[in-house]
Amino acid sequence: MKDKELGISDLPGVGPSTAEKLEAAGIDTLLAVAVSSIGILTNEAGVSDSVARKMIQAARDMLDMGFDTADEILKKRQDVNKIKTGSLGFDEVMGGGFETGAITECYGEFGSGKTQIGHQLAVNVQLPKEQGGLGGKVIYIDTENTFRPERIIQMAQKVGLDVEQALKSIKVARAYNSDHQMLLCEKAEDLLKTGEYNLMIVDSLTAHFRAEFIGRGTLSERQQKLNKHMHTLLKLADMYNCCVMVTNQVMSKPNVMFGDPTQAIGGHIVGHSSTFRIYLRKGKKGSRVAKLVDSPNLPENECMFFVNMSGIDDKEE
């Protein structure tokens, strides 16, 4: 409640000009200042390091940011919602569906169903809660030109949504390079602030980074940039209780002699930043297999599902 009573203008060192610069950069609440770094504030507002440090500390004091007891965190967890996938088996593996306030990474080879899951979630989130949705809207960042409104129509018809309204509830932006992709994620905050958007999809997370940073000499720069991008997504998921779903490409490790040589792009940066990690692969007789490989509270598990004309299901049409 304190965030509503006090604003960034109440912070030390923030006059009308500084407040205007911060708001233009999307840092328009005490919480946004409290979770910013000194570098971000100095760059965006043009203040000194010492002033930026005082602003951050004052914002944290005003918001009484500190430690919470486990029972208080448990109460906050009650605000977490789940988005159904259309497959009962998949939902069971995910503990009821894709979780809000978290990043879920789906990685696998081409044709494993990553984009199809993104499309399905973009439809299902619009359903009422009693039908496995959140009655919300979608932000879809498309990096590989794989978003298809025709697919949304097919899936919306299956679940009984008004097709025209379903399409209008999805905001799509095409990212042309990694910088553009990161900028779109920052701009997405303006939409999330309205409270109408419960799902954000980035398909695919690593395509541009992989194409722009080639060779071992650029690996460090790529990982630093990817790390910043993932932390922006984490902040958005946490601050706005939004479900962030990212798809990821894979590569084959040549030194693996036994077992599956498939490995997700992005290494430990993406792996540690993702709350849930799902490995997708093709199964037998046209099926797909989803394996939950990492979760803070769910056991490792897998299921089989099908990608049909009308969407994701437990059985083939």
C-alpha cells in the first residue's frame, strides 16, 4: 500500500526533471527503483552514483523491503495461478499447469512442439479460471517469424472462444535482433502494468543471440547480454505475477558417447534463471514427449502428448 501513497518524486535527489527521465525509462514506481541497479539509475536519470544509491535505499526503506517469514511467503504463493495446456498428462507433470510468477523454458529440436505449446497457452490463458485459464491477455515476442494467427483460430474454436476476441487479446511483436528483443521485453512492462496481461511468450529466446555471437571469442559477451535479458524477464514475472514462457533452441554435444547428446543453448545462464525447464522431443507414432528436467518443487517426470489440428491433447485426433 505504501507504493500507492508515495511515489518516486518523494525520493531524495528526485526533482521534476529526474522523475520525468525515470518515468520515460519505465521506472515509475518505488518498487521499480528499489529493484534497479545503481548503473541503470545513473544511465537513465543522469544522477551520480551516490544519489542513485540513496534513491535505491530510500525506496527500499519506504517499501519495508527485507526478510519475510516462510508462512508469509506461503500466503503470497496463494496468488500463484496455473494455465492449463490442454493435455491432462502435461498438466499433471507441471503440477497443474504453467505457473505465474515464474519463467518456464521449453527446449527441444525443431518439430518437437515448442511453438505449438506457446500458441496453445496464448489461447488457454484467455479462458475463465474454471476452464483452466486466467481470463487474461498475452504478450508474444516472435523472433523467428513462427507466430501464426491461423493456428490461434483453430485452437480458439476448439475451446469455444470468440475467434475475433481471441486474436485481439494477443499483442505480437517481431524482434529483428537481440537488442530489439531486449527492448521489447522492457516495453512489455507498460502492458503488464495494466493488469490485463497474464502471459508473456518469447519464441525463441536464443535465436538472435546464437546468430549474432559466433565463436568462442564472443561467448562471454553473449552470456552477459543473455543474463541481463533473463533477469529482466524474471523481474517482470515476479513483479506482475505473470507467466513467462520461453522457447529455446538446442545443440548436439559431439563428446557425448552414450545417452542423449541434446543440450539447450545458453548454458548455465538460461538454466539457472529458468524456474521450470521442459525438454521436448518427438515420440512414437506422431506423439511428443515432455520431460520436466528442473523445478524448485516438482519431481522429475515426463508425459506423452499430441499436437493436433485443433491443438494440444492427450490423444491423437
